[in-house]
Amino acid sequence: MQTTDFEFKRIPAPLLSWYDKNKRDLAWRKNPTPYRVWVSEIMLQQTRVEAVKEYYDRFMRALPTIADLANCEEEKLLKLWEGLGYYSRVRNMQKTAKLVVENYGGEFPSDEKALKNLPGIGAYTVGAIRSIAFGLPAPAVDGNVFRVISRLSENPTVISEPAYRTYLERELLKIYPKQGERCSAFTQSLMELGALICKPQTPDCGVCPLKGICRAFANGTQSEYPVLPEKKSKKSERRYVFLIKTPQGVSLRKRTAGVLKGMTEFPSEPIENKTPEEILKSWGVGAFTIKNRKTFAHIFTHIKWEMVCLLVEAESAPFENRTVEEIKTQVSLPTAFRQCLSLLD
């Protein structure tokens, strides 16, 4: 891990002044209780702020307390999360909610070690909860912070190196305000600068409050930082997805393995040696006709699905059957499969 002689102490004053004047009006910044902060931070992982706003409001209306989340039925919970993806996040949230209710009386602990022991809560989320909700000097290093500091200091370290996070947390801790409201503001100001000004592709350096101390701006090297890990090529998988219409409704089942394990799907199989007709017969689908087909693609973090979705009309199918209206309004169906509903239009 290469360090630099960059003066971190020059960051807080201009950055906090800028944040006070330019921070966005976001729902989770109002009444920042540990529960509200935690929900927002988990939602914001891998998801843009604009996309999260509606989901956050709906989630908090349905589950205003951590006890509500702990006791929520799984199908309702997954439906509330539908469209955000990465469903393991919300499953871990419910596990955490149950532990907080059982072990901490429904109140999040402020202790760093106790928070890290809760499911789905990593170093960044721990820092966010402790600083934003509890007003403690606790750095929260996310992608925005890596980008901002890497450019300010022209640090050539690959951001995936664990030692780099440790280094940034240590250096930022030295310049945090004392315990209180400004700890929350400082954490959020670093994130906000990365989101609004120090953007990945097109940083607005001319209006940046830190341009006077930014080495990348001075040297015109903004595009070179942060240094990212080498991208791994995504594996591709081809699948048949069957939209089976019977007199009882459209067939659904739970996935038992692989991507989206435990989620509801239209019955699907990898495209290998069997024909669609052979697959349907092996499932025991009775007297069927394949009426139409469309191809779709869906990209996950590490894999790309190429899907051939087939509309099948059948007398019977050995699966749960629901009406189209129920599927649209009550069933939590991942986006990858929801695309296939267009075959019914």
C-alpha cells in the first residue's frame, strides 16, 4: 500500500461548508435513527440514489420499526424489495432485525464489534451507522470516498486492496469532528461530493470545494484515479424459461439452487441437450402447445443469462398456479423473469 504526504487535515473545513449549502434533501437524512440509516445504506448498495427513493419510502411505510421488519412475512418482504435485486441483502436484513430485537431490545448497538457481528453489515455500513445515526467519529469508506481521496492524493493503490481501506479509515479518523452532529455531516459530505461532483466519468472539478488541494485536478489526471481492479469476464448461461398457462393460472415455483436461490420463478432449465418439449414432458405438463417465444438477457454481478422464454398453453402443470394479476401485485418475481410477462400482452 503506497501512502502519500497528502494533508488530510485540509479536507474538513471547505467540504463541510460546501455540504451545508448543497446537500440533497433525502428522506433518510430526516430523523436519522439507526434503523432508518441502516435500511437506506443497505438499499443504496449497488443501487443509485434516484432508484432507491421510492423503494425506501414504501419500505418505511410498510415496516416503520425494526420489530416490523423482524416479524414481516417473507413473501411481503420480498415484494417490498422487488426490483432492487441482490435479494440476499433483504434476507440478511431480516436476520439482523430478529437478532437486534432478541438480543438488544429492538435498539441497534453503537459498539463497532457488536455491529460487525450482525448479518450483512460490513465495515462501511458499521461506519455509516455509527457516524450518521450515533454521531461518533467513525469513517465510512465506500466507492465515493475511495474515488474522492484517490484523486485528491493521486494514490496509485488498487482500491480493492484491504490495506488501502485500513489506511483511509486511519487517516480520516484523525480529521473527524468531535462526537456529535458534525460527525454525521462529515461522513455524508464525503459521500455527497463523490455522488454530485467527483463523479466517475465526468467530475465537475470547476465547482469542487476541494479543487485547491486536489493533485489529480492540478495534474489533469482525474481519469486515472481511482485505480480499479482488473475486471473479470462474466460467465454466460443460456436458459429456457417457461410461461405455462393452465386453466388454474400461470405456473410458478421456487428456485432451489444457484443464482436467485429461494426466489420465485417461472419454471426454467439450462439449455443443454433436451428440447423444450422434452423438458415439459419430464415435468409432467399435460397436453401442451408452445404458442410463442421471445429472447431476453439479464446481467447479474458475475453471470449473464441469455433466456429463451416460451409461452406454453397446457391442460395442467404440477406447479403452483397464480393469476397474472396476482403475479403482478402479490408475488415477488425477480426482474430477470418478470420480462417474460410481455408474452401475455
